Amino acid sequence: MMVDLRYYINAIKNEEKVSCLQERRVKDDLAEVATITRAWLHESGVIIRYINELEEIQPAAEVCPECWICWEVIEAAGQDIRPMKKQFHNVCQESFWLKMT
């Protein structure tokens, strides 16, 4: 049975059935970019990695700031997860995709 990647991302966002394995923050002062990397373990054994690169300077509040977001299955634990990797250019795009069924 195929499981949608959205299931695991929503579990992470809702802090359900997951534990954080790793968190790393790196700031590039020259490029004024921060990179956040996290890995979560789902109770099923699935491991998901999240990477978010964002500019330190924030635009006006009415604009969805551009960034790079990547969700990727690192360990599928024998499950058929689709897609195995999903990338977004801002949080608004990510939110919209997560609401789609």
C-alpha cells in the first residue's frame, strides 16, 4: 500500500508519533542565509529529513518570503512512500500542497 509523504509531514508538524533525531542550524553571514536541517523518526521506523534555507532579511508581512524547503524520505522502513522527495520555494506553496488531498 502506498503512503503519501504528506502523512509524515503532517505528523511532524502536529508532533504526532515522531521524535526529532537531529537538528542543525547553520548561518552564512556573507550570503545572509540560514539553513535549518532536521531529521525525524516516525514510530513506523520511517525517517524524514527537512531542509530549509531562508534569507535572514525578511520582506514585507503581506508577502510570502522566498526560501527553499525540501522534505525527503531517508529511510522508508519497507513502506512505499510517494513522493520520496518534495521541494518548495516558499512556505505558502508548502502549505497549499499539504492541504491538497
